[in-house]
Amino acid sequence: MSIRILPPSVATRIAAGEVVTRPADVVKELVENALDAGAQRIEVELARGGLDLLAVRDDGCGIPAAEVALAFERHATSKLRLAEDLDRIASLGFRGEALPSIAAVSHTTLTTRATGKAVGTVIALAGGRVEHVEERAWPGGTAVVVRHLFFNAPARLRFLHSASAEGSQAARLVHLFALAYPEVAFTLRQDGQVTFESGGSGDLRAVLAQLYGPEVARALRDVALAGDSVAIAGLASPPTLARATRSHQFLFVNGRAVRSRALQHAIERAYRTVLPGGQHPIAVLALRVPPDEVDVNVHPQKWEVRFRRERLVFARVLDALHQALAEAAPAVKSLGPPEHETATDGAPVAQAVFPWRVAPAPPEAEDEARDGLPPLRVLGQTGALFIVCEGPQGLYLVDQHRAHERVLFERLMAEAQGAGQALLEPEVVDLSPTQVDALPAVLAELARVGFRVETFGPQAVLVRTVPSLLAGGRVGPALAEALDLAVGADDVERWRERAYAALSCRSAVKRGQVLSREEMRELVLQLEATALPQTCPHGAPAILHLSQNQLERHFLRR
């Protein structure tokens, strides 16, 4: 088989297949060019999902007349000069194949006028061949109109979805750009109707209000963190607001929309003890890192990036979200009984259940800054499961088991060294072979929370001390469950969270356990001291609020 050079027309078609696979790809390339040109207003128009017509118009700096035809040559770009520039890319587009690739599979017309020039230029191409170039009056900026996409590539056309599906993909891209650049006004017109419009005010929350509604936008919490050459800003949902898929998580690096498993994993990890399984947060995160710290040239369409210090970026995203979640936590505070009030049941306070006390409540101004719940008065217990509280904004039900789980979990996570309690008689615990294999990897972590474990035969251990919260509990099942979670685990941090959640669940007060009035007050106070009191460590809700308005509407009082 002989080797030969491909004709330019064939090579261009192949290059087009790398960059342009659907109308949304054309929107991405053209909008990125508009943003690099300094546009403040960008309009995207689609007809039949972009298959019949796709137009992007902007008010950017435009292209000089002498360079218009050059823009459609392969490897032509205004954004790179030296090979070293690839290591510090600050623009969105740089490959140089976008315009020629688009023109190779469509009828394309570009009209532009450079800033400071009296007249504009229009160029028309069909299948990559220039049909004509001429001068034309033009108000400024650039407009690219793409008609009959893939007219000369029927195989590619057959693999496209319906016009509505292709239009939805293109619309999602416009939404992405509006989130990444809230200071730019975007308009999306589909089949003659304006379907999306952002004001360009620079307010990210205003853009989200357009996409999700004002209620969701108001509920999102600010995310902000800067340090170690990484700056993070954006919005993220509180634990009470979640979605069934990850499609509501938007990531931007230096203004570029990206897909990053590492960053997505950081988001999931930040929420994994406050959201139940199958639920995912809404998040819009914009990262700024030095251009030489990130490689954006690893994907033909520039969706993927590679960080030089990925662990550092991961840790900073995690810190930023933890900080935002802690600030979003409601501050549950007990009013306590009036001076004349005493426990009506006469039962002694069971300090074994809540053996430690919390620090004094923070000043009232700090409570307001944390968006906390109002002061609560414990009224009693219902169903031997829920603590009933009253506040100025209605009724509050606190799940005693989940609330205690949260208290114990955060205590375990925060302690540098657990104070183990010695057993009167060491307990022998039989282990399975897999548990025996998992023990060495987590032995230090078990000691951290108070387990003192010694080998006792080939498949047994001798437990001499246990965490103080397990005193009087079933030691064997708790240790076995912690080791089961360690089997096959390659992330010690992840194992720690899951193991501590399991230990907290086993040690927390149970459903059906009757609490004294003082125990209930103490639990509410301790819950207030936690960072995330709304949920248990498994993500299930711990508090239910019934507002005064809800109660009055139910009883037809309003």
C-alpha cells in the first residue's frame, strides 16, 4: 500500500471532524472568539437547532480587512506566537483550526469591522472555498453566519440528533458562557424567539435566577477562597437544596468551561456527609490559577485541563466548599427554661448520654451573620423519636437520633487524639480474613479515636480500650463494621468519614429512647455547636421546620 500526502481539502475535512461534531461545537468556538475579542454583548441565533442556520454576533474589536481571509487559513491565529506560549495560554481560543474547520463543512459568511476603521469587510465561503471578499458598511464587531452545516458531510449529518436535541445542547453552552462571564450580556434566539437573555450586570446570582428561578438563586451560598496562587469564587447550594444528577455543577478555570473529575470529586466529597446517596449539589465554581499552572491543550475541543499541582487545587476547592457549608449552617440555640421551670418528669439527668458540654453560645450578632434559626424552646418529645421545639417562626422537630449522630460525628472528626476508655475485661473479637487483612492499614486511625487493639491469634484481636462514646455498647460489631468499610478502601480520608459515621450511628440515642427534658435541651445545644446541624453524617435530614404561616394555613387561620 503506497503512502501519499492527503489533498488539502481532505485534510481540512478530517481536521473539521476533530473540532466540529455538532452545532454546539460551532457555538463554542465562535463565542470563545467573541470573548477573546473583548465583546460585551454577544447574540447567538439558531434555526432548526443550528442545522439550517447558526449565527454569532458580537461587539468586539473586529478583524482588520487585510487579515479576514487569513483567518480561514489552517494554523492561523492571533493568540500564539512562540512555542513557549503554549505553556501560558491566557485566551480561550488558540488552535487556529476553528474557523477553517467550520467553513469546510458549511456555507459560512463573516462580516467584521475593526475598531477605528471606517468600513467593514465581508467574506463568504462554501465548503472551505472562498467565494468572494468585499467591503461593506458595518456598525462594528463581528458576525459569523453558518448555514447548512455538514451539507458536504452526509455521514456526519446522519449521526446528529433531532433539531430540538441539538438546539438544547447549543443552548446549554450559551448558559455556560453566561455563568462564566456574568459581566457579558448574552442573548439566545431560537427559531425567531428569544429563549434566554442575561443582563451583563456582572451578578452571577442574577444569571442563575434566569436559569433556576429567583428562589433557588437566593438560597445558594457564596463561595470565596484565595491563597497559594489559587482563587475560587462562585455559588453552591446548601444541604437542603440538591438535584438528582451532577449536570447542575458548572466548573470554570481561567474563564474556560471544563470537565474535571478531580474538581467534581472535590465537590462530591465536600457534600458527602450532608447529602443522602443519589443527591448532588448545585455548584458554580470559577477558579483562577496562573496560566503556567494549567495545561489546556489536552483536548481538541479544550474541555479537559491538567493542573500542575492537582492535589493543591483539589484541597482548595474542598476548603472553599467546607467554608461555605459551615457558614450556611443554621445555628440552633435553645432558650432554656424560665427560672421557675423544672423537669416535670423528675428524672435525673443522664450525663452518660451527653457527657460533654458545649461552649457558651456566640454573640447574637454572630448568629445573625450565620443565617441561623431563631432561639428555640424545647417543648417535649413525641414518638420517643422527635424533640419538639418552639420558635418565633413556628414549630421545629429535631430527630434525636440523627441530631446526636451529627454531634458525635463532628466530635470524632475534630479530635486530634481520642480518649479511649479502658474495658474492665479486654474483649476478644473474632474477625474474618478480609477484616484481618484490612486492619494494619487503619490501625493508627482506630487508635486515634480510642481503640487499643492487639493481635490475639490468627483471626482475632484483643480490644483493651474503646472510644468513650462506645462505653457500655457492643464493641465487637462496631469494630467489625469499621473494618468492613476498610476492605478495598484506597482513600483513608473517605474511610475515616464512613467509619466515624458508622460509629456515631451505633452510639447515638436510639429511636424509642425516652429522654428527660434536660437531656433534650442539652442535645439541642450540642447540635447548635456543630458545623452542619441540618443533616446526619449520612445526609438524612435532622431538622424539620413548620412555619407559622404553614400552621395557620393548615388550620384555615389565614
